[in-house]
Amino acid sequence: MLKNQVLQLQKDTRLLLVINGLFTIAVGLSNTFVNVFIWRIKKDLGAIGLFNLFIYIFLPLTFILAGYISKKRDGVFSLRLGIIFHTLFFLIILVAREESVGFLVPLGSLLGIAGGFYWLGFHLLSFDLTNEMNRDTFNSYNGLLGSLGGMTAPLIAGFVIVRMMGLSGYYLIFGITLLLFLLIVLISSLLHTRNYQGTFQLYKVIKESSSNWQYLIIGFFFFGIRNGVFMFIINLITYIISESELTVGTITLLGGIVAMLSYQLIERVMKPDKRILFIRLGTTMMFIAVLSLLGPINLINMIVFVSLVSFFYPFFIVPFNSAGYNLIDQNKQTKQRIELIIYRELALNLGRVIGIIAFILTVNNSKEIDHLKTFLLILGSSPLLIPFLLRGINRNTDVLSGNLE
């Protein structure tokens, strides 16, 4: 009860949850189908890989720029810039239409810039508006709201797209997304946070970061290797084997329902001394889920995979994210929180870039979906290293309370 009261007393925390919930709806409506939109026009997995590669090249670079700007301003300013660049991305697609797939590198770069500004601002505000007492609760509620938006928006978008001729449904959904982003910009004006000020010292922070932080950073790197490819390939494979956007939306709905139940469960049972146990269980079961893709690539196996990952991914990501924020708190490094968050994102996105480069090389050698099985298995195994890395965290800290043995 106390955890809930802490959240209820903070108006800005609730506003941040609303903003990210609306952001998830906007992303669920459009980003779910951007890769499918490209596939319908180009039928080229390599081109889709290149588009996503430049997203994750420019996302960490923008994190650095956003961090420098935030030191002069605040996290709200960075978050608002991210929304504006998202708006510009969809505006360009609406104007260029089919011709937009002719410049996927600039579009991927623009989406990476948008994500860099948005997520730097969101992570900063998440840190500043929470504390060690309510951080797991905030992450659980944020995941719950994200699941609600993420499961309904793709279904609605898929229903609209299949009911309209050609690509007209895509353009309607992209237009609605643009309006949602404009609404988020207005709501963000209600957020209040302090100016950070100070000197931007990314290189110094990276060089002098503690061994505990280094273990977490390496963990985020290995998670990124899996995350970059799996974020787009599952929906794309679902569309290729079903040729139906509505099927993509329906399976996404299923995953959202399962994830929502998982986040609710975690909010009730997650305790600080259970973090390492949840991380172990989450990474193990996400790998087991990949094994379901070794059989025939069909809708049944895709449903099994999505259901397992959706349920066990929160077991991993909620305590893992909380551990990072708590380590900043306990090391009294709040003045360097911007640099530390950027350092974390650099590692995460370096992993994503490596994973996507490997994907591009794989699909260039073979265009068959079935030939991706071994590749996806290798990528899906990378998070299994994370619990072993976390064993190196100093046992004198309660960042990951409990027995690490």
C-alpha cells in the first residue's frame, strides 16, 4: 500500500505514465507496421535490416547530444524534442508515400534521432520522479500501461489496414499517429522538473565508473544483441507467413494481454530480495521461447513464442532496469545520472547494431525465412549471460538483494 501511496502523491509521476502510455499507443499504431509497410513495397529483408540499423546507430549518438542539451535544460525538453522528431518522421512518410522507401537510411536515421531524444528524456524523468521505494512499482505500472496500449493499438491498426484498399489504411494510421504525437507535446508542457545544470562529463564517467556499473553495462550490451533484431523480426515473420496485418495485430494483442497479466503479477510479488531470481527466470524462459521457432515457421509456433516472451520478459526487464537506477542512487552519483544513463544506452545500442549487422549478413546469404532459425537461436541465447555477469556485483550493495550464488 505504501508503494502505491508514494506514486499517488506525485502528480508529475502520473503525468509521465500518461505520456508514455500515449506514446506506446502511437508507436503501437504505426511503428508495429512500418517494417511491414516497407516489406509490402520492397520485399527485401536486407533493406529492412538497413533501416533498423540506422535507427540504432543514430539513437545512441542522439543520446549523447540530448544529454549535453539536458545538462543545460532538463529532461522534459529532451522528451519533447523526441516527440517533435517522431512527428516529422510520419509527416515525411505521409507526404512521400511509396517513394519514402527510396530513402530508408535517412528515415531510419531520423527515427533514431527521435528515439534518442525521447528515451533520454524519459529515462531521466523516470529516475528523478521515482526513488528506491517506488521504482519497481513505477516500472510495473509503466509496463502495464504500455501493454494496454501496445496490445490494442496494433489490432485496431491491423483491422483498419485490411479494410482499406492498397496502402491507404497505412496512411490513415500514420496520420492518426501524427495527431497523437502532437497531443503528447501539449501534455508534456504540464510536466515540471528541475534544471540539471553542471558540466557534461561523459568520457570521465565512462572512465571512472565502478566495477558494479561495468557488470550492468555489459549485461545491457548482451541484451541489445538480442533486442535489436527481435524488436522487428517477429511481427515481420508473422506478416510474411499470414499476409495479414490483422493477424499481426491479433497476435500482438495476445502478447499484450499476457504481458499485462505478468506486470500485474510482478507488481504484487516483486520484492528487492527476489530481483536476481526474477532476472534468472526471465532470461531462461525467453531463451526457451526461441526454441519454439526451431520447428515449422507457422502461426502456432509464433503464438507460443509471443506468449512465452510476453509473460517472462517483464520478469527480466523490471528488476534489471530498477537495479541500474538503484546503483546510481546508492553510489551517490545522481549528478552524473545523465552520463550514466547515456553510457548504459551506448552499450545497449552497440549490442543492437552488432545484432542487426549479423542479421543483414545472414539474410544477404539466404532469403529463406527457415534459414533464420539458427541465427535467431544464437541471438536469443545472449541474455543468458546476464545473470552470471550480475554475480560480479559487490554483495555489500543491495542493488540486487539476495543470494547471488
